[in-house]
Amino acid sequence: MVVKNLLEHKANNNADKFFEEIKRFLPHLRGYIAQRLHIEERKGTIRKNFYKPDDILDEVILEIYNKISQECTEDKLKQELFRAAINKLNSIAKREVKGKISFDDLLDQEIQEMEEKITVNAEGEIVLTEDLDDISYHQQDYDPKYIFVDNDIERNLLPLLDKKVSEELSESQRNAFWKLYNIIPAQSKTIIELHVFAGLSSEEIASILEVRQEKVSSVISSFTGKLKNLSK
């Protein structure tokens, strides 16, 4: 029904109605865009208050407006919207993959690195192996006093720890919590953000990012497992 309405709006050259229909259909999309921009601003990757969620959302919808067809289904529409948003956000944050290395290939490397190079010890502390330089991480960069912390992100991630409020974490657990979040590789973090902030399933994320569902599930499982170890 949504796609039918969108096609009718496009046929009538009514872009305003088209935009309104999509925003009602997928309200989480704007929230995901806003959260991603907020994260990149706090990290210093992009200029603060320079990019507006609504502007990016409009660009994404315009892209869909120009290419929607009779073959589109609601599931495909949802995937195309998130895929377009991710592409634009990655471009803005200057995190495009250089050369011809695919997201899928990078993800294979990251999954192995997360398992082999990022661990949680018996005391609930993050332990990084010495060869993290191989993936452009530097252990000394993650001293707790420099860790990026955001209460909104924390509120979304804490349910994965079976924690209801951040105050339930000790100071050392909280430092370790944010240390882990900050060192998650870029492609894997995209998966975590889509899962946590956009509420997408592993199947939906796999389709949007065009990777196997098992890889998406592996990233989510590895990350949540490490988080839970922090709260013991």
C-alpha cells in the first residue's frame, strides 16, 4: 500500500506528499541519521552542527523518489532507504573505503580482529593485543580520560548488558564499556548502530549492507558478549 501511494504521488509530481509518506512509513530513519551525525560530531570526525539530519533525510528520499519503480516492495524500499542513508553518512564522515576493497572483505577482517585482538579479562577489563597497529589502532589512544562518552548511546546500549541505568555500572566498568565501543572497527560499528539505534534485525542489516546474515550475527554476538563480560 505504501509503495502504491508513493508511485501515485510521483505520477502526480507531488514530491511533498511523497516525502511525507516515506517519513510516516519509516520514522526510525531520521533518528538513525541524527544519531550517526551526533556520534561523528562528538568524535570530531565532522564539523559540529554543520550537517542537518533533515537535509540528509531529504537527500535520501529524493534519491528514492528518482528511482522507485513498480517492482519495489515495502521491504526493498526500507532496505534502499537505509542503504542510501549509510552511503551518504559514510561519505560525509570521510570513511569511504579506498580502492576496491569491499565492505564484505573488510568485515571478514574485522570479525577476526575483534575475536583475536579485543578481549575482556576476568576482571572485566578490555585487553588489546600489541599488534593492533596492524589495523590502525593504538592502545595508548584509549586511556579512559580520553574516551568518547555519550549518555544517549549509553542508554541504548545498556539493555544489551541487562542494565537499566548507567549508574548501575561501576566507574571501571563504565570506562571499559566506552573503551570497547570506541575501538570497535568502522564496518562492525555500522552493524551495531543499525541494530541498536534503528532497531533492525540481523537479516535486514545483512540485506542492506549486502553481506551474509551470519557475519552480521557474528558481529552483534561478539560485541554483546564482550559487553556482558564487562558487567560481571
